[in-house]
Amino acid sequence: MLRTVSWLLRTGAYVFIGLKTFTHPPAGTATLVSAAAAYVLSSLALLLWGLTEARGDEAADRSLMLLLLGAAAVLAGYASAAPHAESLIGLSLAFVMQLGTQASLAVGWATAGCTVAAVETGVLANGAGREIALGYPVLVAAVLIASHNRRAWRVRAEQSATLLAQTELLRAEQRQVAVLDERTRIAREIHDVLAHSLGALSIQIQAAEVLLTDHQDIDRAVTVLAGARRLTADGLTETRRAVHALRSSLAPLDEELATLANTHRQRHGVPVRLTVEGAPFALSADQALPLLRTAQEALTNAAKHASAQPVEITLTYEDDHVTLAVDNPLAQRDSQRPEFATLNGGYGLTGMRERLLLLGGTLDAAARDGRWRVCAEVPR
């Protein structure tokens, strides 16, 4: 819309200058020819100017357009010093403005200088007065300065548009990263919950199978299966919490660990001791949840590989970090005791280590002095 209005104004000015110049044409054949030539060249320059803008400002068209605009500005400047042709200076000013805005600084200054020289030459040839000899060069200089200001504004506008586009692209990428982070977070949470719940459930079912096939103890098998059913309900509840990302509902870490220890004690019938050392302080959900899931994974592994061994959980609060340690004696091989398996596939501790690394924490799991120890640490 703005471009259309600009071209309507340019066309109107061009027609007005032509009417004003040739309604009362300049006296003398040479003067009339120079005025007509300037007007015709200006029309060609305007036509190519419009075509160049419409066709996308191709390099070849742009070079020819700049050349025609410069020549038309100079010729119109020369003719404007003739009697009754003063309005042709308007074409020179329009072309100097365009060149000073769109072309390089050297082209703008060169066109303005040549136009001023042409005006002064016309003044000498036609004996024009002082007002033209001094006034027109001042007008050309003023228009050149205005064109530089317009050029600076255009450059700033283009830079602002580019910056805005880059900002929008960055925001879109940030939104995409946030979505991917959230998906990864929920996927990890679902995996951790399911790995713990299904692992414990698998152990319960295998224990019931052993009781039924090897010992024919139906009563104990029913009790174990009832525990498996409760475990399924608990797993569904935990999975819903993970799906809905209800981290804000997480209780203090020591309370969550106490509940976890009590649940493990009831399910597997082994002693579980929880020790809290240091002065407890509040942890964010992002800090507490990986520690809780690490404890769940360690307890699942203890039930799988050392089902009859007691477990010790130690939570230590220090000035700059929190440490969680879960350890139990290594089980002695017993041919009478079944070897339980889970669905984890060995990826549980790897997932825990990745979670803790994102927080700047560490995870160590190894056998030492006849005991299996899992130690997780997160910075405060």
C-alpha cells in the first residue's frame, strides 16, 4: 500500500512538472531540446525504476536503473537553469534522493556533485540569476543529507526485521526444546516408575510360582499374589503421577524414603533401615525425585539379586550436596533359592546416572567388601 501511494505521488509530480515546463516552453531551440531530453530521460528512468522494484531488484536491472537515474538527475539539473524550466530541478532532487538512499554513498555523492556542476553550467549558459546559482546546489545538498538519514533509517529497519525474525526463530526453537525436554522428563519418569513397579511385581509373581510348584504352599502363594495386586494398584497410581507430572505433590525426601523402605519391608519380608544424617533442608522436585528413583532402583535390584539380605539406606545432608547410599550384603549362591529376574534389562542404573548428570550429580554402583553399594549425590 505504501509503495502504491509513493508511486502515485511520483507520477503526479512527474506529470505536474511536465505540464508546468511545457505549457510555457523555454525560449530557444537548444534550451527546449535540453529540457525535452531531460524530461524524456527522466521518464525512462522512472519506468525502469518501477520495473526494477516490481521484478525483484535484479542486479543487471539495478545497475542500468542507477545509471539512468544519475544521467537524468544531471541533465534535468542542467536544463532547470533555463527560463521557464526551473521545475525540472524537482526531478533532479527526486533522483538524488533515490540514489542517496538505495545506492552506495559514493554513487550518491557523485550524482549530487555532478548535478550541482550541471546546474552551475546551466546557469552560465543561460545567464540565470544568483537564486538559482546558489539555491539549487543548497537544495541538492539538503536532499542528499536527507537521503542519508533515510538510508540509515532503512538500514535500521532491515536490521530490526532481521533481528525480529531471528528472535522468532530462537523462540520457536526454545519452545521445541522445552517440549522435547518435557517429553524426555515424562518418559524417564514413566520408565522409572514402571521399571520399579514391574520389577517388583515380577519378583512377587515368580515367588508365588515357586510356592505353588515347589512347595505346594497355596496359602502363602495367595498372600504373595495379594501383595502383587496391591503392588499393581500402587504402580498405576505412581504412573498417573508421572503422566500428569505431579512433582509438586512429592513429600519431603526423608518421608518418601521412609515410605519406600516400609513398602519394601512388607513386600519382601527383609529388614530395611533408614538413617538420616545432617540437618535436613528442602530440596526441589528436580533434585529429590532422581534420588528417590535411585533408591527404588537399588531396592528392586536388592530384591532381585539378594532377596533375603537386609538393606540399609543412608541419606546425608551436607552443606553443598546431598548423598543417598543404599547397600546390602552380597547374596551367597544357594541352589535351593530361585534366581529372580525382572524386565529392566540392566538399564535402570544407567538411566539414573543420566538423570543425575543433568543436575551436575554423580552415581556410583559397585561391590566392596562383600557388600553391594549404590551411592547417588546431587549438589545443593
